[in-house]
Amino acid sequence: MAVFMDLNVSFLPDRSDLRSVVETAAHLGFSTIALNYVFEPTAKKKQEIPTPTPINELIDQLPVVQGRSRPIRVLNRLTVVMSDASHFRPNAPEYRRFDLLAVQPTSEKLFHAACMVYDIDIICVPMTEKLPFFFKRAPINGAIDRGVVFEVSYSAAIRDSTMRRYTIANAVSLMESCKGKSVILSSAAQKALELRGPYDVTNLALLFGLSDGDAKEAVSSTCRAALLHAETRRTASGIIYTTRSQQEAPQGSVDGRFKSGYLYRCYRCLCSVAIELRWNKVMMSESNTPLETG
């Protein structure tokens, strides 16, 4: 059974509305959703990057996913709307608070930089207006090689007929360039009525030019690949990551230094795998070497 995800659900300040959206997503069969915090910096005044609110402070008990015995998984995502190259700060510590990092470029130059340079997980394609540029295969293939996915949101098509035309036109243009690969479909829902079930979303993807297999991957396996890419981006390719220590060390002990800081853990799994592969290669070469006869 496929695990369906919606990696773009608008964050709602009202707790009752947010609870209704999360419960609806779980009832529709989504195992994972991401609450999207939109950050749109301007040149007039300095703006601070929003801070995600822990889900346990918003919802007391997460609903159980329909057809499964586990509660829904809720992640935090930041989307930076870029109209200038300075709006994206690669080393900003505020980005580390989020599970997913996305950008929405508004020009061809920024779109090319997002595909080829920026260390992100998702590139959002605007669906509410006509695109000011055309998609080119070179930057799109570069983003696919880097593990970055493109996002198409469908809720705008539900709100207005004009937005529906823009959504279909922009999505079809993207699918022609990327051949339906590395694309995720999300809702960007602002209320529960704008959510659709996973199989309804896959049927909608047929209008965008996706095949049946690519449409199902756009709400399941490609979303999972985006989460894995985000995990490797935040943890140095999965080798090193930081986690807050849960146990307080006695005062004055050697480990007391880490009581309020971070406990660093280093995994050498990649090294062990490389050593094992090299050892197997040596053994195979020795086994294929003919024995010398006297």
C-alpha cells in the first residue's frame, strides 16, 4: 500500500481551522503533511523569518490516518518567495528549524539559480498567474540530477476559473520540460474544503500531462524522495546530525558541558559500506586470478 503525502498545507493561525485541515487530511488517507510557512521578503523593510510552532502546541492529539493504525505525521516547511537573489540566505540558521526548504522564483535568472546552485528541496512553480519565463531543459535536468523536485499546487484551480487556466497551462509547460519526473503534487490548501484525496489528485494530474505511474509517484514516492533529500541536506549527507540531549548529566561531570547544548553523533556507515565493497572487490579479483602451476 502506497504512503501518500501532501507537502504543502498552508499554516493557519487559527487552531480550530488548522485542526480541521489536519483531521481532513488524515481522513482522506494522507500519512504525512507539511505545514507551509511562506516568507516573502521585501526591499522596503527588514523582515524576520517565521519560526515554526511545534505541532504538540497546536493540536493535543494527532488524528489516526484512515486505513492505518498510526497518527498522521506533521512536518514544518518554509517557502521563500524570491524576487531578488539576496532574498535567499544559504547559511541562515533560521532555515534549520524547518524540515523542508522550498523557494518560489519569480524570474528566469532566479529559477536557473534555484535549479543549479541553491541548496534546497523543492522549487515551487507559481500557479496563480502567467509565468514571466519559459522552462528550459538544461536547468531542469540539473535540478533533477541534484535531487531537487518541482511542485505543482492544485488548490488555486479550485478557487477561480482564471487561476484554473493558469494552473493547467503552467503545469503542462513544466511536464513537457521535465517529462513528468521529479514532480510532486500538493494542495496548498487554506481550508479543509480545498483538500482532495490522493486518487482524486492522481486523476487531476492526468490533465497536467502525467502518466498513471508518474501521477501516483507525484503524491507518494517522489514526496518521500524529497523528504530523504531534506534529511541528507540537514545532516551532512546522513553522516553527521545533531540532536538535543534528553538526559541531564550531573553537574560538574565531563558530560555536563552538553547538558543544555547539542549532543553530536557521528555515524561511519558510509565508511563501513565502502570498506566492505572494496573488500568484496579484492576477494573477487583474487578468485578470478588463475593459479600458477609449477
